[in-house]
Amino acid sequence: MEDTENVKKKPAKSGLSEQDILNRAANGLSKSLSYTSNDIEQKRVAGLKLYKRSPFAGDDQLNGRSGYVTSDTFDNVEWLTSNLMKLFDGQDRVVQFSPNGPEDEPLAEQMTDVVNYIVTEANNHALLMHDWLKNGLIGGLGIITAQYVREKSWRPAELKQGVALPELIQLASNPEETEIIEAGQPYPAPGMEAIPGMELRDLRVRKARMRSRVELLTLAPEDFFVSADAQFSYATGGIEAALQGYKRTLPRAELLELGHDPAKVAKIPAASSDPADYAQERNRDQRHSDGTGDVEEEVEVHEVYMRLDVNGDGIRELVHLTIGGRPSGGAVLLAHEEVEFAPFAAFCPYMMPNTLNGMSVGDLVGKDQRLKSQFLRGINDNLMQVLRPQRIVEGNGVNIDDLLTAGPDSILRVESKGALDHVVTPFVGGQAAGVLSMLDQSIEHRTGVGPNLAGVDPSSLQNTTATASSQRQTMSQLRVELMARMIAETGYRYLFRIVTSLLMANSEDTKALTIRLRNNWIPYGTDQWDADLDLKTNITFGITDKPQKLAAANALLQMQFTAIKEGTGLADLSKVYNTLSLITENSNFRNVERFWNDPAKMPPQPPEPPQANPEVEAAQAKLEFERQKLELEMSMKQQAHQMDMAMERERHDQKMQLEAAKFQAQLEMRQREIAAETQLKGLQMMTQQNVQPQIPNDD
């Protein structure tokens, strides 16, 4: 009882106020910004300078000597970008949801179709991948994010004539969808002038158009910040950090359009021109390095993701804080909300264990690029000394003006031939060719790409056999495939989780999209989607060994056909389909289902009849023979009967013809007899008339 009373008397924990949240976030944000701008930023700037072939430190003191810079970082970044783009942009289903059981298969198929459509078709996938990959290759870390956007725009105004009062009231009652720009004077409806209230108006109206979509964005490297403890998550492939986020510079009016408190927005200090070194280096040639706009007043906004116990329940939830201004002074907390995870998908080309920030291409080849540049500068200076040697002149024996204006076919006035001489400098650049070739091979082996590892026939390489060159290509390309695998398992896979979460949070829009995408729509809404379904990547690896893979796959296909033909049970149609899919993908054809039917999706085939006993088959064969024999005998009897019937019909027909002829003859004879009798009677009557006595007349 006492324990119960003590529990009741404990004061309830209170949540954090907005000022408390801002104070706790400001400290971590300041440290993260300092870590990012000092440690990470300098590595990014160094990589960008190597990529752009910017002058090295101290080159301004060369005083007429060569300042040539090789393009090794640029070349390797471009080769790697091309190879990786070919892998990721050439797939129909880069990432696929795996069902937990047979009952989840329709749901997994639907989620796979919708999310892949959002990432690869609804957004500019090629451009996003290009910028994301290149940011990571140059600076060591590329970040891509996603956000759900609802946009409202207005269609052009249109004229509506003869609008009655009820329709006018309906239009005016929904200003979010329809805006009345201009309304004319009322006039009576034709034929209803005497009826009060039957008036019409002409209106100019415009209708709203609502669009909602998942928008993918590649963040500028200098805008992303993270705490020093950041590393990749083994569970999701995302970023695990005490604090992470990104900075935006946007017009103050846009914050008001987003629905933020006008009083808070007004307190945010205006953004000053303090861009990062990376932005200055990137935009140096474009003459745009100020970092702020020139049209509207802009402010800095920091989108921060960190764990805080905001509601005072003793559990630190992951929250999204929108902070206007810099934490050093004048910062304003605009909004905060609890979220599931931070929406940042990261890509690091050369990962280091237990950390987020690995190495860039510049880190790998930068020293070699500087060394090669120094060698080539020396060769260039040496060649210039050979082509344009220094001259030794006797002060009074040579006309100095002639030397200063000397050119082809020019005349030099000298007192004697000995008054002018040249410093002979031997050309030693050829001796450096071997060192340069060694550096090129070192860079190729380190990065996995290069002119000798892509697009070159191995048999054309000198000082090596075709087999050895092919092995060197394969081993070097394993580095590229490892990079691609890590991209797929970290940032790219995590990006699909971000998109899935956004779609599930906006289920009505996604349901309409799902209906439009799938003809045989499975009636699941995104409110029934399962975010815990496993994600697997479908990247087809093997960039330069596709001919070998195709040959091996075709040989495997023939062995599968042989196993099926012999009935060993070692292969079936599903295994053949997998091999055909591999051959199709390695032939650079997308959408395997355009060429082959998946046996797993085909209707079930009727079971094969069981094999009969040989004795039973023999008995059945004998019965079949007896049946056929009986059918033959019946057929022969039927044919004989048909022949008898035909002969009988023929005899009957002949008899009937004979009787008809006999009857016809009798009829004709009777007709002749009647004609003769008639003629005879006529003669008799005429005879009687001729012999009749005449009776005299008494008068």
C-alpha cells in the first residue's frame, strides 16, 4: 500500500520545451558542422582540385617553367562512373522485395513494381546516379535523399458564360480547387425575365492542379553534415550517427509557403555569403561562389536528425528538427517531428571499416598524379631547352636587337662566328617513359579501370600473353565489382527503404499509382504494405568478362538440356529459366520477361500419367488388336451388305424401268386402239347419213 502511494506521489516527467530542444540540438549541430567543414571538407576540396587539374601548391612560383598537371583523377573518375552507370542504369529491377512466405508473393511483386518505377522512371534516374556517383568518387562521400512533394499549380483562366446562381455558389464554396478571378454583371436568363433570382453571370475562373510525387535529390557535398561517430549500418545500409542532416539556403518566402510560423520565420537572420571551400572550388569557373541568391532575401535552414527524449517518456526517439539560422547565433526552431529513420543514402567508393568516410579516387591516385605531373613537367622543360637552347653571346660581337627579334630565316649580325654559341642540352625524356608506364599500371591496378583494362584486345598488349592480360583484367575489375556491390548493399538499397516509407505514409496517392501501373492489380493498399520484407539487389556483375560469362552460361544451358533429356532430375525448367535470364542480361537486354516466361508464374501443368506394367501393356495391346480386328470384320460385313443393297436397288430399278416401259407400251397401244375405234365409228355414222331415204314433202 505504501509502495502504491509512493508511486502515485512521483512527479510525472515533463517533455522538452522548444528552447530546450534548440539548446540540446545546437551543441551537437555545432560540433558536426565543425567536423564536416574541417576534416571532411579539406579531403573533398583536394579531390576536386585533382579532378579539375588545378595548379598544385607553389605553382605560382614556377617562373616560366612547365605547370602541366596530368588527368589521372579525372580519367579514373570518368571510367568508374561509366562502368557503375552501366550496372545500375541497365536493370529493370535493381532492387527487389523478397516475400516472407507464399502469401506475401503478390504483395512483394506489387511493392517491387511501384518502388522501382518511382526510382528509375518517375525520377531522372541516369542524372541522379551520375551526380551521386561522381560526388562520391571525387569527394569520398555521395549523398542522395528523397522527399514527398505535393505541388499546387493553377491552370490558365477560362471563360464560363451563363453561370446560374447555384453553380456560382458551388464554385465560390471551394476556393482551394477553383478561383473566381472576375465576375460580370448579372443578366436575366433568356425566357425567364419575370422570374426573380433567375439571373446569369459570365465568370473568368481558373482551376487548381494538384501533383504529388516522390522526389529524389542528390545533395551537394558541402551541404551534408554528420557527427564524427558516423558509420554504415550493418542492418539497413544507412547511416548510423548521433546527428546527421543537411543545410539549405532558400528564400524566406518559401518557408512561409511551407506553412511555418511567420513570427519565427521573421526572426531568422539573413544568410551571409559564407560558402564552403568545396562550393567555391566547384563554381570557380562559373563565377558563382557567393552561396546566396541575388533576387530574394534568403536564410539558412538546417534539417537535423538526432535522438531526443522530447515527450519525457524516458526513451530517446529519432526526431527531425527544422532549425532556421546558424547555431552560433540567432537560431530558431521552426518544427520538430518524430520519424522512423533519417532519409540519407550514402555512397563511399573505397570504404573503411567502422566509419562512414573512406577514400576517394583522389586519395588513391593523387600522389601518383603529382609524381607523373612532375616527371612530365621535367620532360617538357627538357624538351624546350633542346628546341630553344640558351645562347652565349659576346657582348660587343653580336647585335642584341637581332637576337631579341630572331625568328625563322632571320639575320643575325655578328663580328665573328665565335661571338655566338648555344648551350647544348641533351634530351633525357625517353628515359622517363618506363617510370611513367609503371605509374600508369600502378594506378590501373589500384582503381580497377584504365585504358588497358577496358575496350582493348588482350592479344594486342605488349610484353604479355593474352591469358595473363585477361587474368589481370579480371583481378582488377574485381575492385570495381566490389565497389558496385557495396553501393548496392548500402546507399542504393537504403534509398528503396526511404521511398517505401514515403509511399506508405501517403497511401492514397500510392494506391492510385499502383492501380495505374499494374493491369492485374492486387487489391492491397500501401497501408497493408510490409516494410519488413527483405530487400535484395539484382545487380548483374561482370563488366569486362561478359564474353566469358556468356560462353560459360551457354555451356551450362546445354548441360541442363542433357540432364532434362536423360531424366536425371538434376535440372528442370526453373533452372533453365535462370540460365536464360543470365544470358539475356549479359547480352545487354533489359526486362527478361519480354523474352522468356518464368515457370514459377505459369499455370500448373497436368500431371503425367503413371507408367503402366509391361504385362498390362501387352494385354492392352492384344485387346487393342482384337478390337481393331473386330472393327475390320464389321467394316467388311458392312461393305458387303452395302454392295448387296446396291445390287438389289439396281435390280429393282431395272425391274421398275421394265414395268414402266411395258406400261407405256400398253398405254400407247390402248391409245391407238381407242383412236381406231373412234375413227371407225365416225365412218359408220357418215355412211348411215349418206344411205338414209329422203321423205317427200306433202306441201
